[in-house]
Amino acid sequence: ASGICGSDIHGFLGHSERRKPGLILGHEAVATIQETHPSVSGWSAGQRVVINPLMSCGNCPACMNGKQNLCANWRLLGMDRIHGTYAEFVTVPATQLYSTVDDLNETEAVFTEPLANVIHMFRVAMQEIPDSLAIFGAGPIGSLALALAKLRGIARVCVIDKNEKRLQVARELKADLTINSDKED
């Protein structure tokens, strides 16, 4: 299963120079390994995995310091002529795989990649847990950020968006304050 990211929509609509027609989109995925190369150890057919779609070189200073997202040569599934996870079968390096528990259904497990981005964002941006947080945008990433903020014990979380349906979801996820930016200052 593969999630539909906003960047996939931009690519589909022709708004991304890095996602040209003929490219299979998709990068948020949960899958079952069908087969492995004989040189691969630790993985076998039938294992359920999630995929890290950001493929770095592994050799540059950024990669060697654990900052693969800063690799000058990174590639992403579903971008720059690297076919993505909307395909029936995808071949990826074994280093891009992470096992997942069986009791997460596909709909839940596919959120692993966007949630990993939110966790990374929190780790980079917050040295300490703040008393309050404002989240601009109540889409999937904003909703995941809200859920993580609440789990991390941030006392007051405000969510700002102009989509009333998304703000209603934020209220259901226990946002302390929601602001419709089309109606409120």
C-alpha cells in the first residue's frame, strides 16, 4: 500500500519539475518482501516492511555523520526518474527497509514515512519541550504533528488552517485552540 503525498499530487498535476510524465509516483509505502538478492542478509520473502524512500550515498560527510537527509547526492522514490511505490513491485536497497508489526493495518502502517518526518522535525527544532506550539496547516502532517505534540506533553497546541473540516479533525485530536485563518486574525 502506498499513501498519496501532497508532493505526488503536485507531480500528477505537472507542478513539479522533478516529477515528469512517465514516472511512477509514490514514496509512502508498506510492503511485503517478495524476494531478496542472494547478497542480502537479514531479510526474507514474506516479511512485512516499511520503506525509507530517501536514498543517500552513504559515503559523503553528511551520510557518515548520520545526516543522510543532507546528502548532496540523495534520491527519492517517485522523483527524478526513480520509479515510486505506486508500482505493483518496487526494488529498493535493503538499507531502506524497516520491519513493521503485523497488527498495524496497511492504512496505519503507510503513515510511517510522514510520521518519521514529523519526528525528525521535532528532534531538530525542539531541544526542550515547549509550553506551547503553533502548527500552521491541519492536513496529514499537521495532524501528525498535533498528535505527537500531545504525546510529548506540550501543554497548549494551537492549529491554524483555512479548511474548516481539517480544523474539526484538529479539535477531535485535542487541539487546545484552532484558528480559521480565513475568518480570524
